[in-house]
Amino acid sequence: MLRKIKIGICDDDIKSCEELYKIIEQCENKIRLKVDITIYYSGEKLLKDLSQGQYFDILFLDVQLKNIDGLNVAFMIRQNFKHNSTHIYYVTAYKQDARKMLRTRAMDILPKPVKLKDVYNALQMSAELMKILDSKEKFFEYQIQSTYYKTPIKEIAYFQKYKDKVIIITKNDRREFYSTIENIYQELKEYDFVCPDRSFLVNFLCVEHFNMKEMKLTGIAEVLPVARSRYAGLKAHWAEYKLREHIRDDFFAISQQ
């Protein structure tokens, strides 16, 4: 099943946004992409959504925005939000200082009015690169109302059941969304997520230590409960996990000699 690629368009010209939206839709089937497109008519609204956890795989960003221009938006995306894997494509009708754009690690600069060929090439290039990146960086994707979010799996500390929702907890944030611990476990069990208690799903990568009663996570103040019936399974999983880590470290040490 093809992964849905989240694409943002930020341009204060409504007509330009509509034209780019239609072009992306035309490219979708040709490149065999599944896309989710969000349009912003100001840099401020885009930055506000990013500050609340929104994330884009690809962003088409107009340079000549009102109030805050595209270059400053891009610098904030890189420096403030640390969204280093977002592919930024500048869209502009004017000749700009390309060096400033390159400092934001832009993928390319597309002239206005945008052409189907340019957008096709941009999407094709990003799709190919994301196949490589996805093999290194895995994300957990979830939905809150009409907004989709993606969080790097390595940054997730644990999930906690809360009524008919689940809370996702990272070292810096927590959010609620509709799901179940069981459904999330089935999705993430290959990434060393375990259930010390029926209400919790924990990333072993974040575990500092545990015993028959409780589990402490690195950088997390809360101490999680451990069900007595699950302790033996946790010990076995921990031993297997540490063995794999040891073998991996030995492999990299040998390969670098």
C-alpha cells in the first residue's frame, strides 16, 4: 500500500494555489503517489499549524508572501521546528538570491507560473528520495479531527489509554487521538514497543530500568506501572533487545575498522 505523502502549498495568491493544486493532482496518478494537500494563504497560518504539530513531507513555498516572506518561513521551519526532512520547493515570479534559498536546504526553485513538467520532476525526485529516507527514519502517523500528524518513532516515549482515546507522549509533547492500545501495538510491535500494563505501550528505546512493579523512562518524570503477569515477558523481550543492540554495535565497530 502506498504511503500518503503530505504536501503543503503556501501562497497568498488564491489563483496560484488553485493552479498548483490541480497540477499536483494531475501528477498524482502518473507517479503513483497518494497525496494529502493543504493550502495556506499566509506564512503566519502555516507557522501556527507547524507549531501545533503539523508536518509536511513536501512544501511548495511562495517567496513573496505578505508580512513574513517565504525565506523567513523556511528558516523558521529549519531552525525553530527542526523539520529537516521536509522537502522545500520555492515558487517565485522574480529573480531571487539563490544563495539565501540554499541556506534553507531547498530542493529547487520553480518559476511562476508553475508548469506541470517542473512540478512532476519535483514530486518524482522527492518520492525517490523519501523511499531512501523512509528506510532510515520511520514515522507514526495519526489524525486529530481533520489534521494529520506524523512523529518520528524514535521520539515516542509511550502511549497511554485514556477513556476512548490514546495519549501519545514524547519528551516534549503529548496529544490525544482516537485509537486503541491494541491497534497501535499491532502497527508498532516490530519497533520494540511493549505493554508493561494493559493501559500503556512503551518504546523500549526509552526505557531506563524496570522491575516487577514499575518502569522508569529516560527523560520522563512519570513512573509507569508494570503488571506482575507481564514481568517475565518484559524480561525476555529486554534480553533479546539488548542482544540485538550488542550485535549491531559489534557489526558497526568491525565495519569501521
